[in-house]
Amino acid sequence: MTSAATATQEPRSGEQEHVDVLIVGAGVSGIGAAHRLRKEFPDRSFAILESQDNHGGTWWTHRFPGIRSDSDLFTYGFRDRPWSGPSIAAGGEIRQYLQELIDEDDLADHIRYHHEVTGLSWSSGDARWTAEVTRTDTGEKVRVTSSFLWMCQGYYNHDEPYTPEFPGQERFEGTIVHPQTWPEDLEYAGKRVLVIGSGATAATVVPAVAKTAAHVTMLQRSPSYWFPAPTVHDLATMLEPLDLPAEWTHEILRRTYVQQLDWLATTGRDDPDQLHEFLVETIRPLLPEGTDVEKHFTPAYRPWQQRIAFVPDGDFFERMRDGKVSVATDKIEEFTEKGVQLASGEVIEADIIVTATGFNLAVFGDIPFAVDGEPVDFSRQVTWHGMMISGVPNMAYAFGYFRHSWTLRIDLVNDVIARIFEQMSERGASTVVPTLRPGDEDMPLLPWSSPDNFNPGYVMRSQDKMFKQGDREPWTHMHEHDHDRVALPQADLDDGLQYR
């Protein structure tokens, strides 16, 4: 495997680099963008700026036990780079998949690790972006200019997770950790562990820690929906003896998973009662006898208004049946020296408390933007098809799905950006900017995410700083895959875009 040191071009002090396309972020989205550039625009120069010391994004920064995908890899992987292996994969396996893509496309020399972007400014006169960059390993200031900017930095703050202030937490005599900043030397074998939260992270951490911990308690204010997904799909097992070409197996399984994800998403929207019953009744026989399903596993919200916690092979419930994991549903009154006291008066004692309480959204990495010297307030701007921003020239951003695999949408977005590049070349245009059409200026501006559609805490906490959407195309986003896979390939590149 190529190391971060050999993959990084050493900086040349005081020298300014120019590329045709500048990609911010070397995670799944950034490597996917570079892969498409290599394949479809081999003559264009590009660079990837990554603030971390290696590739992978989430799969590099998250080090908590059991880190894995909660999406199947047949749809999480890129459609033209077949995934081979189990449907649910660990973080290291996903990084290896990305490393293979880096090696195959000779991307290593294009990635600048330790490069934190601290400012981005556009000049219409020069028709280019300037990125102000700080080397996180040396402190040097460098500058990179580009004709097009591709933001692939993810959607949350990697450095500052969300941790609410709990009354009396300074009194706790044990260890408090957040999964996003998990210490490598944390020893939990034989310890009593309390995990606060019941989202996707808790669904991963709890069964992994419970393998060696004395006991793990998951404490939630309110229940989440859960789904026991097989690590290896039954269909994959059936296909294996047929010795099919790898690309056939990949396509069959990819289409199967897409169909299943579409059913979950559309049923949650069109018949939530049916999906509610399906999800609750699916896990009921996996729970220990006597479990209060109504209290601990029946959410108050509609299915898919928040993420479903996918658990490979039902490992979470297996640990419950073994007596290694228990679930408590209550509010925290206060921390004590030995644990937490709940509103009911019950005290849960622990040696380690894990605050799996979520993360903070970041608008384009919280990097300051300016267009012709004027700061950009993204909260006043509108999205174009969920991939460009009104009034911001030559800038695209990568944003996937919450309910489907992230990369299913990234592939579709990359298709549209490739079409825009071709359109610009055909017209001899140096600039493309999303611009509200006559009659759109007074259209209602809707929240980045409608609470009726998707309303987890990290989304609702950040609505005021996120960009908006309109009440009509092409100024909407947050559609499901069954919509996007038809609408995005047909997107009119003259509708809401101006070329200069």
C-alpha cells in the first residue's frame, strides 16, 4: 500500500501551483471525482487537497471499535469499479478499496496530504479560484489556483464532534470519550461501559465493545429504528457456485440492493405504517424474551425521518441475548462519581462513558468563501440540483444520500459535472454560474432539509447556517434515488446555469 509520505508531493516554499480542477477532500467523494477526471478528461490537470495525513475521510478519522459501513458495498462502491467481498465491510477494507483505485488511476502524486484549506476566493477577472492553504505538518502557507473547484470534503466537522453538556459530568471518576476522538490506548476489556445514544455509531460501537467488556449499557432518550442486515447477501451465496464473471455478480447484487433500498425509502414515504410494522416485527424475534419492545424499540417518529441503524447479522441483538448488552430508555438527570442518574431515579454505574451523541454539520468545511471580494453567506444561497450553489461560479460539491448509499448519488452527480465540463468546452466558456431565472427571485426559500422529510438532531441544529432550496426545479435537492436516477441524467444544463 502506498504510504501517506510517498503519496504526498512535498511543498515548494513560496511557489504557487495552478491546476484545471482543484478537489478538496481525499475521501470517497474526492477520490471518485479524481477517478472520473482521469477516465473522461485525461488532459486536465488536477490536485486533491486533504487536511488529514492519509486518504479515506471518515474511514481514516474514525477509529472507534467496529468501524464499518452501514451501507452495502455493492452500492457504496463506484458503479464502474466493482466491489468484491462481503456486503458489509470494515473501515480498513473500504480504505483498501480506495487505495486500489488510487493505484490504478495513478492518483497518489495528485494528492496533497496535510493541506488544510483556510480560504477560497473567486476572481471573475482571472476566471479562477485561489485556495489559501496551511500545511498542518509544517505550518507553511501555500497557495493553489484552479479554473474549477470541486468540494468533496464531506458534510460534518471532523475536529469538533457534538457533545452536549451533561450536569455534573466533571464529577465522573471514570473515562468519558466521544467516538469521533476515540483514544487508541483506551482499554475497555472487563470494564462496565455506558454508551449514550442509539444511532448508527452506537449500533457499531456497542456490539464491538461488548465482545470483551464486562457489560455494555446503551442509554437512549428515545428509540431508533433498527434493521438486521446480512453481512453476506443470500443471493451472493447462491451465485458463488456459478462461477460468474465478477462484473456480473457485482451488477446483479448492486441492482438487488438498489431495489431493496428503493423499497425501504419509498415505503417509508408512502406507507410509513407498513414500514414501521416491518422494521419492528423483524427485530422482535431477535430480542431477549421479555424485552419491552414498545419502550425500547418503537420510535415516535416516522420510519426514515432519521437514519435506520443497520446491524450486520443482528450482532447487536445477539449480544443482548447473551446478556452482554442491555438497553435503557430515559433522560439523564446528572452524572455521578460512578456513572449517571436517570430521571426515573435509576443509577447506571460505569467505568467508561461513550458519548455517541452525534456530530456537527459544516458548510463546505466551514471554509470562508469570497466571490470578487464579497464574502459568500451560504445561508442566503440556493442549491442547483444539490450539486452547485447560486451565485458561486465554477464550483461543484459532492453530496450523497442519507437513506441510500452515499456513492449512488455521487456517481450521478459526477455524470452531471462531466456533462457541464463538456458543455463549457463546446461553447468555449470559461465560467458557469447557477443563476436564478426571471421569476425565481421571489420564490419561497425552503430549509436545507425539511423536518417532515429528514430531521435528526445534527441536521436540525445546523439549519440556520446551511444553504437553502427553492420550491421548484432546478433549485431542489434531498430527493430519493428513484427520482434522481431519472431526473439527473436528464437535467437541462441551460436551466438555471449561465455560461460566460
